[in-house]
Amino acid sequence: MHLRADRLRSGRPGTDWDAMKNACLTSSQSLPTEDVLVVGGGPAGAACALWCHQLGLRVRLLEAASAIGGLQLLSPYTNRWLPGLPGKTGQQVAASLQSHLDLAEVPYQVDYRVVSIRRQTTCGSWEVSDGVKRFASRYVVLATGSKPRGAGFVNSACVGVGPGLAMERIEVKGKRVAILGGGDNAYDQAAFALQRGAREVHIYCRRPPHALPILQERIPRESVYVGPFVANQQTMTVNAAAYDVIGVQFGFQACLPGALDLPTEHGYLQVDRGGAVAHMPGLFAAGEVTNYWHPCVATSYAQGVQVAKVIQAELTRGPATAFMRSREPMAA
């Protein structure tokens, strides 16, 4: 079913839209041109924008990079965890996302780096700007994702921060490689380095490894050091041992807009079961920027879809009855 946006607006008392319009005009604030602005074009943002569009909402997706896809743009690995997409690499998944938006004629803009997001208090709408061009909407969905934690390390010719292209671009054949971290990505990268011909690979983690057992089985236990360590990018050493390559796999951190004072938990946005940010009417979040359980591409798709449906329900039935959703923060 494809619903027209004007039907959605008329589904609620007409004074809502008229009051917002009049308040914006009398206060010289930006009149909303969209129902929803989605900030971030990874899996969560693309799914949310696609569903909003096909539900009849006026939506625009804003992406800082030059292409849609988020972190999948940096993944040359086959994603074995996506149902129905066997053999597809992360980069192919990203290309498919952009192709789907194009095919469905979902409005989006790349190379749009958001510098401010603010609520227009007089008329109750939201304004998003890159410092040059502004957009206004009734709802904003933050789908800004996450980025690898560097902990002071930066990508270089011999240091890779995070998985994917950051590591794959570094030649490891015949070299000594140190991997910092004890999670899934650390063990994955250690195994990939061995497959690519590394002479030695050692994993350093300060606490007992928490990677999946099936991943830990791929690395000899004698190659894993658990306990305090000091790693130095300048000298390329870990605990005074010299290495040719260092891979930094300390997990990820949320990419949070700096212009908003947002409720966070362990650095991630706190949202309720419908994806709403507490005490900020009209502001939602989806994907790896939030505190939801088990972040991955598949769950990001699902949360993006869920947020689109909640917004559609609010536009047709009002926020008090939309799915009768809980206002408690979602369990991490």
C-alpha cells in the first residue's frame, strides 16, 4: 500500500499542520519541506528512507560521504550473515543500497556533511544544515552510525585502525603483525593476516578475549597475550617487541552530532523501543548510533524500518497511540 503524504497529514487533526505552518511563517523560521530528514546513508538510514518514501512520506536522506552504504563501503569481505544475499561483499551490499534508492526514486543527497541540527522551538519543526544549504522537516532520524575506535592511533602505511580496507590495503606477506583487541574483529583480522602470508601474528588484549569461540579457534593460543600492554605507533612496538604492522581493533564508537545535547549510555544514543530520543519530540535514531542489542547490518535494516513505521503511525494516529510503544530506553 502506497499512501500519499497529504493523506497522512490529513489523518491527524488538520490544525496540527496548519499551526506549524503559521508559526513558522510568523517567526521567520524554516517551513518544513519534508516530513522526515534521515541523516546518514548506511544500512539503517537507507532502509528508513526507503520505507518512509514507500509509505508516502516526504523524505530526504542526507549522507556525508560521496556514496550510500556507510561502513559497508569499507568492507571487501563477503557478508555471510545477510539472509538472501549469499556471496555479497560489504561493498556490493553498499552498491545495492544506492541502486535500490535510485530505482525507488528516494530523494537523497551525498557529500552533505551536517554541521547543525536544531529544533525550531516556535513552530516545532527541525532544521538541518551543512553550513550552506538548510532543510527543514517535522521529524529527523539520526542514522549516523559508528566508526572504529583509534585510541590515539591513526591509519598509516603500517597501521590499520578498524577492519576492512584499513587493514587490507597494508601488505602483510612475510611480516610480523600485532593485532590489538580481543573481540571478533581482532580475531578476524589476525586470521586474515595469516591467510595473506604474514610471518607471525600476535593478538594483544588487556582482558580475556570475548570473540566468538569459533573465531578464537583459528588463532593458536600461544599467539594471544592477555594482560597489560603498551603499544607505540612511532616505534612500531608492543611491549617493546618490534612489529612491521599494527592492527587496532578496539571496537567502534557512535558518530554523534555535536550540536545536540543527547542522552547517551556508554557513548551511544539512548532510544526507546520505537527509536525515539527522550525529551526531544520528532527526533529518532536508528542503527549503530544507538544502544540497541547486537549491532550489525541485518539489525540496522530492521531498526531503520521500525523507525519509519513508528513515524508513519504518529503522522496518522498521533504519538500517544503509535504502536502503544514503551517510552523506556531500549535494553542494550
